[in-house]
Amino acid sequence: MAPETLQPRADSALPEQAMAPQPWRIHSVRPDVASNEVFSWTLYPEPGVEPGPPPAPGQFNMLYLFGVGEVPISVSAITADGGIVHTTRAVGSVTRTMQDLGPGAVVGLRGPFGTAWPVEQARGRDLVLVAGGIGLAPLRPVIHAALERRDDFGHVVICYGARSPGDMIFRDELEAWGARDDLDLRITVDRGTAAWRGDVGVVTQLIDRGGFDRRNTLAMTCGPEVMMRFAAASLERRGLKPEDIFVSMERNMRCAVGFCGHCQIGSQFVCRDGPVFPYPVMEPAFRIREL
Amino acid sequence: MAVPRGSPEAQESFVEVIAPQAVDTLIRLLAGDGYEVVGPTRRDGAIVYDRVHGLDDLPAGWTDEHAPGHYRLRERDDAALFGYVVGPHSWKKYLFPPEETLFRLTRQPDGSFVTEPGESDVPPRAFIGMRACELAAIEVQDRVFLGQAVQDRGYAARRQDVFMVAAHCAEPGGTCFCASMDTGPRAREGFDLALTEVVDGGQHFLVAEAGTEAGRAMLERLEPRAATDAERAAAERVWAEAPKMMGRQMPGDAREVLNQAFEHPRWGETAERCLSCSNCTLVCPTCFCSQVEEVPDLEGQRTERVRRWDSCFNQEHSHLVGGAHRDSVAARYRQWITHKLATWHDQFGTSGCVGCGRCITWCPVGIDITEEVTAVRRDPEGRA
């Protein structure tokens, strides 16, 4: 007997080939740290490829290497002419192979997937972004959006924590953002160097300096889970409501569409219901080990 | 003529009977109509699902004993065709195969590649002898593979044309608890044709009900006759007695119990017995976790994306930079049981458990999902 559930969900926005990697060519590669451990690719679709909808800030794509495998990588920027920038840290077998590819190479891409940062919800309010390490990458499209329509937002505070000055990514942009007087960029490192004149210590101390309206602020945080947990606690102490805080989660992912079961956190599929979650949805999960 | 299911006609006056030999006719007619007919057969000391070509392939006269960590075939003293409970296989292996090539990709001279779908030309299949719990399990997997924003193409293609012949469970086994999950033992819907086998006092016949137009048309070709009052009464006795034979029971508030028990010490205790072998997830008719492997050829010009069943009991399942997120067996067991009975409701609007009991029977150390819930329920704070 034929099933009666053959209708997609009403909010379906994904193309029919959401499962099939489409060929995209690497236009340029940019090392984001001196060691090239973190690097950004700008990708364009090959002729004949129908790109999906433009990725919203916070969404991710599945990037695929022919003969190697597939990994979820968040979008760190989109270009005016339809290019998509992905920033990757080489830590696994697929991402280490990605490190060796140069301009002209063709990789597979499917997406975009997942939920987005609530940029529109931040309109008319102060915006606090708290990033740890490569967690700055999924937040960068929010910064770009805020700078594009700077008058739509109140104070924009960026709190960025890196392991060391050499581990900071997007250094040119950080310098440019730091030079602006309409952006409050705060940076701290876990370990300084002889030349480092900035802050040393955890990122929460940057939040504790305030500089935003506790009654009218939206906060977004991305980084290690322990960092997001303490960042959210600091923001709450500063008077933010939990529902005004958003976090971005990471889990093992194979399919990106809710089939493979790997990315579950309790009842949530990170690929489908996340990666961006309202903090109250994730708060209980932060407290349960190995959930 | 189509008889609406649940109508007084279907229940009372229009009971039809076929002889055991008509099941042979059924298999041959379905094969003649182009179906690949699969059903129960006896192999390797178990009732398994495989191709069947006629009545001789069915496990006539055999039954199976079920207990935690225990499964044995035993000869019956009659010739019942469907006189067993369920074996280790479920129909999942046909709709969501253990291994499936999702895509074949070929390198192009310019460095690009072409992506083609992996499988095609799936034969329409007929499933013979489906239990109520198994029909319920397919409805659960439908929600996973067909009810989300993206549908699984392969599942949809294989699912679309299945002709489903249910065999209502007459003798549930020692690890069965479908009655407490409200999924059986009598199949209510989802089938094209449903059979109730009666082997009683020297008589052997099957009461047949059609669930769809296609099922009705097929039943007509089997030339059924109207049941006598005695035959109808015998079938009704089967329906009435079967629920009483459940070896186990799931507490009705399992979801609420588990939602409060994520930090319960029971999971650590169960993990001392659990081998993390993944048998429970492999025999489960609803478990859907999978991984995708890249299978390139030696020349690097062609490669395949091959999907295989995975299990939340495998450490790799939760692999992240820095190691497995669910490193302990306790965390993996908790993930499985809380997903199955609690968070599945949030995700798909149904329990992930249909009460078939396979995870209990096929657990090498006999961990019992109903006993786990009962233990946590008895001691919600974990004080004992």
C-alpha cells in the first residue's frame, strides 16, 4: 500500500538534489593564519550548475572532495557576484586534503542547510557577537550584514577570543574593524607573546565590560561549547534575556537533511533544527555531559 | 467490491476465508504481476525474510522461542504457515537497505565531475506475512524518509509500489510488547491484504481482509468463500487471545519517565553489561542512522557515495574534532533508549519503538528495554 506522507514539509526550500554534490570551482584560496591551518576558499558554480538559494548568515554547506569524503563547513562570506566563501580548519582527513587544493580545483557542494542567525531580529537593537577561535567564521556574515546597513543597528560589539595572537583569523579585517569608530572590537588571547599588547584571558571578561543596552540587545555566540556556555552566562548576568542569546552548535554530520542521525542533541537535529539555536533550547543540553 | 475497513460489514457479515493452498496462489499471482515476492523462510536456524516462490518456501510447521538474549526455532505440532513471532530481519532491509549506492561520480577532463544517482530500476516488491508491529515500523520510517523537507529518493522509490500482505500475529512471543505500544498484535491499517491464520481442532484456514482496492482485486482472484459462523468465531478468538500472550509490557509513561532521567545512574549500570555491539539497532525495524562512505576506483576517475547502516552504539557515530562526543557506553545506551522512546516523539510525532521485542531477543546479554524503563520509573531519582 502506498504511503500517504509523500508531501514535503511546507517550509521546504531546498532543491531536489539536496543530496547530490554539485561541482563548484575554487577561485581563490587564502590562508587565514600563517601556518595555513585555517584557510578560506572562494567558490563559484561550474557552468550548468543551478546554485541553491544564497546562504543566509549562519548556514552551512556540505563540501565534498572527489574520492575522499564530505564535511559540513559554514559559510564565512558571500561575494557580490555569487561566490561563496568557506573557512576551514585542517583537523580531519577530509579537511587536511582540502588544505592541499589550490585555485582551479573542483570540489562538490550541496546546500545551504540549517538555520540562520536572526539578523533581522537585531534591527534597531545593540548587537553583541562573541566568537572563539574559528567560531568567528560563521559570525563574519553577520558583521558584514551589520556594516552594510550600519544605521539599522545600535552598538555593535565584537568579542573575539583566540588561542594566541598567531591563531587569530581574518587579521586584515580585524584591523579594519578595529579602526572603525562605529564598531567596538574587543580581542583577547589565551596566551600572549612578547609583542602582544592586548588582553589575555577568557572571552567572558570582554563581555563583562558591557557597552550595550541590556534591555535592547541581541547576542550571537559561536565557538567551543564551554565558551558559549560561559558567554551566555555572562550575557545573562549583564541582564540579557536567555531568548535574546543565540548559539551555533557543531556535531558529526553525514547527510545535512535529518536522515543520518549523527547530529542529534536530545530532540534537536543540528543540521535541520540548527546549527543556530536560541540559547534556551540548548541550555539544558549544555548541562548534560555526552548528550 | 471495496469494503471500508472498520465498517460493520468488514467486521461482521463479510468475513472471507481462503485455504492455506491459496497463499501459494497468492505468491504466484503476485510474481506473475511482476512483483518480486519476499516473505518468511527458514534459514540459518531462524525465520528470515527472503525471496519466496511458493508455499514450500514458507516456514510451515515452525515457530520461534523468544527470551532476552535467546532465540530458538522449534517444530510445531501443526502446519501453521505464520506460526512464528518475528525473526531478526525486518522489512527495513528492503526499503532502507543495509548498503546503498547513493551516487556514482565520474571525473571530467576539465577537473570537474558528473554526479549520477546510484540505484535505479528497483523491482516492485510484495511483502508476505507482515506483522502489525512491522507495518507500524514502516509508518515510523516513512516519517523520517518521506516526512521531512527533503525526501529520500531511494526510499520513496522502493516504498511506493510495495504490495503488503499482513499476517495478524496469533501467538506473540516472550519479548513482545506491541499491545502496550498500541501497534498490534492485530494490524489496523497500512496493508493491502491481511490474513488471520486459524489452526484449530484439525481445521486450517485463513480469514482474509482487503485494506485497499488493489488488495480487494487480488483477494477476488483467490476465490475466497464466505466464512461459516464457526470459522468467524475461531478468527475472533485469535484476535481476542493474541493480546494476552505478550511476554512484556512497556510502561505507558515511558516518554515522561525518560525525559526526566538523562542523568540517571541506571545508564552507568546498564553500560556495565552492554557490549555496545549494535545488535539492537541492526534488528530494530525503525533505527535509521547511517553513514556515507566514499568508495573510489583505483584510477581515481570514478567514485561512489555508499550509504551503510550505522549505529549510535559505535564510537565513531559521534566523532568530532577532539574525539567521540559520546565516548562512554553509558552515554550511547542513553542516547539509544531516550531517542527511541522520548525524543523521537519531539522529532517525528511518534514513538520510535513499536514493541516488536527484537532488541531484547537479539541482545547478547539480554538487556530489556521494558525493564530499563521500569527500573528508572520505579526509582526516578536513582537512590536505590
